[in-house]
Amino acid sequence: MILGEVNVKTYLSKSKLPGVDYTINPYVGCPHKCVYCYAEYMKKFTAHPEPWGEFLDVRRCPVPLRPYLLFHTHVMLSSVTDAYNPYEKEFRLTRKLMEQLVFCQAHVQMLTKSPLIVRDIDLFKKLPSFEGALSFSSAQESFRQLAEPCAGTVQEKLNALKTLKENGLSTAVVIAPIFPQITDWKEIIALTRPYTDRYHFDALNMRPAYQKRVMVFISLYFPQYLELYSSIYEQQDLSYWRRLQEEINDFCQREHIQGRADFKHVFSARRSPEDLE
Ligand code: SF4
């Protein structure tokens, strides 16, 4: 892993996500190396020749977060990195930012695939509101190892959710990305429901930059689904997602689960990866 530093004028990015005022990405790059990583486009803003996943820059900013700007705003960490990547143990930058967010009294939503989130529970409790969201593309550890080789294990993420809940914090599970025929979303719900307040669902949304990599992944490990993936992603057959969206929403309603699937963006040419910020 190539470690570096970059100086920035601010940690804050104005967000286009619904209900989020700002996003904060403490790092550039992400060592979790998810095969479907949608944030890879960030590499073009760096001078790194290394592939995405092989470098991590710590963002340094001399200006602290200001309460006059952030008081009771909604801030999300993180959209194009994981704020609790393994190197955060050493750099403690996310923790320093959380201390500033406590000072600013911002509402915080944390999205991560790492059990390191529990380290900062003492700070989360001092915020006006906090939601810890753990993301799962599968409940199967064998799949997690293939698709998200350097992120937290399924069991570690379950333990993290449980610990957040036991500490009286709001929790969410992001079932994403849903890999057609592979992600058993009902299994993820069954495992996580005792510790989860609400669910988000997102489809595997392939952009040209990483579609080839994901299709190679499918052909290597799940060749039996190659035809289906080809019909969805190459021939752009939306019927799979329409059926799945209906099935998930019926299930959530029937089981009184707070959460809705909305996959209309899957093939939207207008949605660029930058919209995730
Ligand atoms: S955790 Fe998120 S940003 Fe990091 S590699 Fe995985 S998808 Fe990309």
C-alpha cells in the first residue's frame, strides 16, 4: 500500500444525496478493494500511477470544521472512501473529525464496512443524532472474501451492529450492491434484524469503467449466471430489477421492516458516479 498525504482547503463537499448537507471523505483511495468499487473514478484527481486500492492519501486540512457552518446540518461519512479503513487505526483522522463534529453538533450518518466504527462510540453518543450503517453485499463470508477482500468480515460487521445497538445508537443496514442471483437479501435481513432500525437497498449498478472487471469476476466465480448478467448489463433488460424491487417492497411491508428498494437509477445514463458525493 502506498501511503501519502494531500493538502485540502476543506473536508466538506456539498452533497447531492437526499437528506445529506455535506459529505466528508477523510481519505483519498480505499484499501478495502471491493471488486465493484464505484469510487474508482476518484483516481483521476490524484497523481497516483498505482491502481485504485493500492494507495491511500490522508487528507490534511489546516482549517477545523466550524459550528457556524455545521450546527445541526446532516453530514455523511463517507461517500468515496471508507472512513474506518484499516489505516485509520494508525492515523486516527476520522476520530479527529468526529471530535470536531461533536463540537459543531452536527447530525452524522456513518457508512462503513469496518468493525472499527465501534471505537468511536463515545463520540457518537455526544452528537444530536447519529446513525451507524453497515453495508453487506452478502451474508456469506466466502462471497465477502471474494468481493470485498480487505473489508470487515460478515461476523465482524454483525458484532459492530450489535455493539452500536447495545449502546443505544441508531443503526441501519445497507444491502448493497445486490448481485443478481447471488445476494440473498432475506438472509441478510434475518441475520441483522435484531440490531437494525432500517434498511437501504441498492442494485449492482455497473458503469463502463468497472463493468468489465465485474463481468470477469462473475465469469470466474459464478459462470452459471453469466448469461443473466449479460442480459441485464449488456442488453439492459430491466425486468429483473423491476421484479426484485416489487418483491423487496412487498416483503418489507408485510414484515413491518423500515426500508424500500428503488432501482430506477440502475440504467440511468444521467446518474454519474459523482452523484454519490
Ligand atoms: S468500501 Fe466503498 S470505497 Fe472502499 S473499496 Fe469498497 S466500495 Fe470502494
